[in-house]
Amino acid sequence: MTMKRAVAAGLMAIALGLGAGAAWAASGTALGVDPQAEADKDGTARVLTVGADIFIGDTIKTGPQGNVQIKFSDSTELVVGPNSQLLLEDYLLRDDQSAGKFAINALSGTFRFATGTSPKDSYVINTPTGTIGVRGTWFDFNVDQVTRVVVYRGRVIMCDKANECVSLNDSCEMGEIDDQEAAVIGKTTEVSDEQRQSFQDEFIYGQNQTPLHREFWFERTRECFNKEFEPNFPNRDNVSKPADEPEDDCTVGSLAEVPMPLAGYAFPVTDVAAAAPPCPN
């Protein structure tokens, strides 16, 4: 099967603060980029703007308010958060639009990643302390003196420089790779209050997803960082209506009406707006 290198044709980059009413471009064109984001290639930097492409060999850099959200043609999703740097090392796209290889080098900062439709052994995420392998996964990770990963869905395999590996298999499970080893920390819901507070500060999108386009929201992330978290959101199982409002079986609202201050709770879309038929006009 012929393989061709392609990034620009299969990429969406969405800005921090992109309006909720914006439509996805069918071709995968860049829809918006926060001004505090640039791509550097061979020593030449360019500011990422609406319509910009990202190429193999680009190092993406963001400032304190920067945020670049990227969707590839195989449906892989990648967020480069504030004060972060990431090198797109390779992206080989097969004729069937699956990735033969997807390799990035997360140099520093905070990131979000969701696998697409490509074979899971196609993905390679390098960090200064080791590598991250994925198996049908949603996860956030941070790169500083150590690499920390929290899994929301699927499985992550973390390996140190000696290729000694551990796996994270459960929702809300966290692990880290330092310069000595890869290790499982455990469930974030079961750590000490002090540790949990530290993780809340570190994993910013686990606490609040409002900076992200809803395409990049993950389900129930906030529950991983709050002990005995109780939902307080109108979903299909917990709906309160004014006494004078007639009962019906239609949906409570639309996606556009999800209260943004509660977005960090990240309830599944099916629990919020798509759980029931739309209300009749």
C-alpha cells in the first residue's frame, strides 16, 4: 500500500475561545488559532493564524494563554496547552486515511490526546523521560521534570529510558515517568487531599474544559480530581423543572445551552443534550 506524508490535508487547528457557532470545515482546514501560539521549523517561526497548516518538523510553542487544538484526518485529537512545546516528528497517512505512523515529541507543558481510527501501535509519544504508548485512549499528560499521565478511557503504556514499562488500565488512574523508572501512582480519587490538590493544579483540563472546543471535551474528567464528587448538572437521570412547566420527554436543552461554568464537569453529550428527542417547536 502506498503511503504518503500528509498533515495539512488532514488537520484541524482550533483556537482557544473559538465561538461555539463555528462550523467544522470538511477539508480539515485550520479554523482558528490563539495569537499566543507559533510554529517553528528550521529556525523560522511563524505565528499560527486561522487557516494555518502544521507540517512534519514543526515545533508548536504556546504562551501563558496559548492553546492549539488539532484534529487529524484519522480522527486523532491533540491539544497543546499553555506554556507548552511539542514537535510533530512524523505523520504517515495511508491511502485508507489511517496513520501508518504518528510520532510526536512532547518537550514541555500540558497536553490532551485522544486516539483516532488508526492501529494503536502506530502512535508514539516521546517525552524527555520516556515514551507513552496508547490503546484506544483518552488521556491528559504533563511534561516537566517528570512525565505524568492520567487516563480517562482506554489503556496507556508508559516506558522509561531503559524500556521498563507499566500500564494504566482504569479510568482516573495516574502514572509517572521520572529519570529512574516508570511507576503507577494509583487512582486519583484515592490519593491524599494534598496530592489531589496538586493534581488539580497540574491537570488544568481535568478541572475545566471551557477553554476547549467541545470536540475536545472528555467525559467525566472532573470526577477524577474530586473526592466523592457528586454531579450537579441536568442530565437525563436528574432533571428538575419549574412546577408550572409541563412534563414532557424531550431534551432539556441543546449543546449550545450547556452552562459553561459547569463545563469542567464534562458530562457525556448523550447525558446532556442528545439523551432525548428535541423539543417540538
